[in-house]
Amino acid sequence: MTRFEYQLNHRYFAQVAAGVEAAAATELDALGAVEVEAALRGLHFSAEPENLYRIHYQSRLLTRLLAPLISFRCRHREDLYRAARGVAWATIFSPAQTFGVLANVSGNRNLKHSKFAALCVKDAVADAFREEHGERPDVDRRNPDIWIHLHIADERATISLDTSGGSLHRRGYRRQSVEAPMQETLAAAILALSGWQGEQPLYDPMCGSGTLLCEALMHLCRIPAGYLRERFGLRPAWKKPLRNADLDGRLAKFELY
């Protein structure tokens, strides 16, 4: 049976905006994460399954949560393709589902473009399915069933599963917007760093689409950040689509792949 990296060490990676690491570490600790370690624009941490699911549902500051599948030395395209093709993708999703690949590349002499690296992983996944099942899943660049994340720094690469199912700043309450609205996670970070707890009036001088006020209201009323979010990247144990606040009452009934 294939055992992925996160299954062996229970370590995950939380992406956060630059400058928010300390506040995000405090939030992770409050939600049950342990062994939190700061990294570039993110945090490594450990968590038991129930706490991991709670973090997905309640975190206001994190952008994405990643479960590492494999880490490997990556000197050139051939290393990347071989490693990506060797992942047991069929244990994670089926040819009937869609997938997308996000990549971040820095410091590698032979792999300099994130889009090229993402394309290489996409080809490897498609070829692996085609060889095993005779068909391949389609790619959806906007809203796939499965997001795969690739990170390459120098000659070290990690392929992860995006358990958030897309950026967590998409809370689900925004119906209309303005040009270049403030991201919800940024608004939540501003509130966290300000120390505001509702003891005095809050004024939003930049009230375009009201993101600061919405985040303040959710925080003050203790509404989980993911309450209106329609889906996560977690797989419900009862095999039905995750909707609204299902996660709140069924934390222990979720599983990773």
C-alpha cells in the first residue's frame, strides 16, 4: 500500500501572505496544530486529522493547506517527470474527475518557469492514468476536483495535494465585487494585527466591497471562515459533496486520500 509523506509524518504546509507568519502561527496553535515552524511565506506544522479539518474550516489567515505527497531531488525535467509519474494518483482521484496543477519554481538552473514545470507534472499525471486505466482525467484550470501543487527550490522539489480545494480566501459570501477587491485573508490579517476585538467602533475608510467589515463581523460573531464555502479538498467519508457547514459537526468523519 502506498504511503505518502504526510501519512508518515503528519506534517503539512500552510501558505500565508508575507508578513503574516507570526499571526498565522498563533492562529494555528489555537486551532490545535503543534510543532509549528516558520518558512518562506508559510508554516510547517503537525496536526491530528480532527484538528487539520478544523483548521481548514476555521482559519481566517491561511491561503492554502498542502499535504506533501513526495519530496525528491530535481535537477531537470526528467527528474520531475519521473517522480510525478511514479505517484499513485489512482489512489487519490479517478479518470472521471478533473485536476489542475499549480507550480512555484525558484533557483533551479534547468527549470526556470513555473508554467513549464506545471505542464510537466500535468503530462506525467495524464500518462500515468493512461498507462494504468487506458484513459486520462481532464484538466480544469479554474475549479478542478483536485489541485496538485509543485514547489521547487534549487534542486529540492515537493509535490503536494492541495487539501483546501482552492484558495481559502474565497469565503463564499461575496456576490458582487469591485475592481481589485481586498482579499479576505488580507482583511482578516489586518484585523488580527490591529488587535480589534469589538470593544470600540470599527471604521473602514476603504469600503469598496466591504471586505474588512465582513471579516470583522464574522470574527466578532464567531462565524467560521469556511461557513459559507461550498467545498474543500477533503474527501467526506460518507461520499457526498461537502456543503456549507457540514464540516462543523462532522469533523471526525473526514479523511485524506
